[in-house]
Amino acid sequence: MTQLPSTKTMDIEIGDLRLKNPVMTASGTFGYAVEFRDILDLNRLGGVVVKGLSLSPVPGNPPPRIVETACGMLNAIGLENIGIEVFVREKLPVLKEYSVPVIANIYGTTEEEYGELTRQIDSIDGIDAIEVNISCPNVKAGGVAFGTDPDSAAAVVEVVKNHTGKTVIVKLSPNVTSVALIAKSVEAAGADAVSLVNTLTGMSIDAETRRPRLGNVTGGLSGPAIKPVALRMVWEVARAVDIPVIGIGGIMTATDAVEFMIAGASAVQVGTASFVNPRACIDIIDGMADYLVRHEIGHVRDLVGSLIPVPASA
């Protein structure tokens, strides 16, 4: 029988959110979590971040919406979701049967939408924290994503914080000139933590037909291909802010997760790996526990920001 990782060596705090281990699912890659309950024990997870939710149901983009790429995938799902009301009525009751923290990823096209969605969630028992997706188009600013402008990003966070007492995590886009600048902006606006990175914008073309492989033409690149970029951005942000950083991007193995924590992440989210191996999160949790034992590290927190500088040349 496999010995389960001890919570005495794996627990992590993100704001007021207490996780039994630092491994969470990434929004959009694990459905609403209930889909995986017969595949793995949800109670083993540090937390589940559910598919992005909006005020009303969204049908998403026309197909094709997913394309495999070298070392990853492109998706142009278009934030399809069932809406907050249906989620609370149909999915949340199932999740409340488990002891795993539930984080609601939310998005809107105006600050008012973010505020109203947050207001509704604040009174809902069973949702433990909010992750704010700011990689969304601000319709009042001509479609420019909230997360590409420090002031717009901060404004969204202020609205969210004014409507909830729950832990607020802000998910940052890598499609910016300086992710550290955005991170500092949302920290100043009251974010309890940041998660990064969201997908990188990319595209794929069928040379035989000369047509785009995605119905939306462009999509979000995820998977192992983006890990070096994500790792660098996590390292930069962890040195720029004082709030916890959650690492995302190409985490397929326990070694990947450990690398993100050494770079400065306090926790990680596993995304595309779940498409390849639905039990990836569990394997990563077990692998991280084994790493602590092999390296005689007392607690997973001791990994955070433990990068050893390259020795200066003589």
C-alpha cells in the first residue's frame, strides 16, 4: 500500500486558504472537478480550481477548438461555461462532499461583471477562494485584455476585493511586456496571491489547405513547451512581490513542480498534464513527498525560493 504524503510536511497557506499540499488543478483543464471523482480521490488534492465561470452561460468559440502541437496544445475554447447559477446548483453540491478546497475561477468583460459575480460568490458556502482571470477583453476599452495594463488589472482587483472577504488570487497573463509590473500592480490593489502563467497566444496552420487549424485562428498555447517561459516569469514575479506566487505552465512531473517552488512559487497548478494522465496531480503529490524524503527537507515550504545562485567565476 502506498504511504500517503504527511500533511505535516506538505501543507501550505495561500492567504486564508489552507491547502494540505501545494498541488492544485489548473482552471479549464479539470472541468468542474466532479468529472474526475471516479478516476482519483479528490481529497488528495491541495485544491481544485474549477473551469472559469461567468455570470451567464457562455457557448464558447466554434470548432475546431483544440490542436495538438509539439510539446503541448493550442486551445480556443472561448471560456465556454455553464454560468455561476448552474454551477452552484448542479456541481457544487457534489464538490462539498469532499474535503478539498474549491477555488472559483471567474471572468467578465467589464468591472461591473467582475463585481457582481464576486458578490454572488461571497455568500456561497463551499467556495473557498476566488481566482480572477484578467486575460479577458475589456469591452469598454476596445477589447484590450484587463491583464495587459497595470491600471486596468488593479481596477478589477479592487472591485473584486470590495465585494468579498474570501482569498483572492489573480491569474496573470504572460502576453505582456513586464509580468512583474502587473504583479506589483495587483498586489498594491489588494490581491492575496498571484498565479502564473496563463496560456501564451499562438496559432497553427495546415499547410496543405492553407487554413488555420483553429476556428478562432489563434489560441492559447500550454504544455511542456511553455515551461521555461513560465518558470522564468514565476522567478521574476516571486522576487518582485511579497504575496504568495502560484506557478503554472508545463508542469508534467513532480520534478517540474519542485523547480517552480525553487524558483519562488508557494504552490503549483497542474493543467495540460491532466489530459495526458488524469492522475497527474496525484503522481506529482507523491513525487514531491518522495523528493522531500530523498533530500532530507523538513517541509515543502523550505523549497520556496531556494534557488542557489551560480557561483561567480574566479
